[in-house]
Amino acid sequence: MMADKAQTTGKEKKGRRRRKSRKGAFRAFIDGTLLANKVMLEQFPLILFLTFLALIYIGNRYHAEKIVRETNRLKKEIQELRAESISTSAELMYKSTKSQVLEAIREKGLGLEESRVPPRKIVIGKKEK
């Protein structure tokens, strides 16, 4: 039983020390004594380097997300343009059929008629020198 009390009091003391050290570390950070510590001053270049790497990482992430958004926007635009291209080519194919061309000529009153005589091939002989 005595050993349990000794262990308990030892554990309680460690817990109190941790709490005090946490409070002390927070106070040291707030009032600046932690930053003026010699060990911290020796590690300052490393801290600056890690901060610089963190800023580069954040900037790179932002740039990558921007590129992904742009890529998605362009994919949507390509799909829309492809659909428009297909519908335009289908419309052109329909309007260029013989019956549609004849109907358009009649509607506009151009006075053109379909030829009943088939075309003939004109052959020109070679000149001899």
C-alpha cells in the first residue's frame, strides 16, 4: 500500500510538472523568452527554411488547383463545340441534298432549272509542233 502511494505521488508530481511546463512553455512563447533562447536561435535558419518550403508548397497547390479548374473548363467547352460541330455538319449535309437545293432555288426565285440534258465531255486535241 505504501508503494502504491509512492507511485501515485510520483505520477501526480510528473503530471503537475507537465502542466506547469506546458503553461511555462506557453508563457515563454508569448513573452518572447522562448524565441530568445540560444537553442532556438541556433535552429532559426532551419525554421526559416521550413517556412519557405511551406509557402512554396501552398503556392504550388494553389497553382495546381487553378490548372485543374482551367482544364475542366476547357473540357466542357470542347464538348460543347464538338456537339455544335456535329449538328452544323448534319444540317449542312441535309441542306446540300439535291431536293433541298432545288427547293431553296424555287423559294428564292432565282429562275434556275434542273438540266434535263446530261453534261458532255469536251476533248481538245493536242497541237503538233
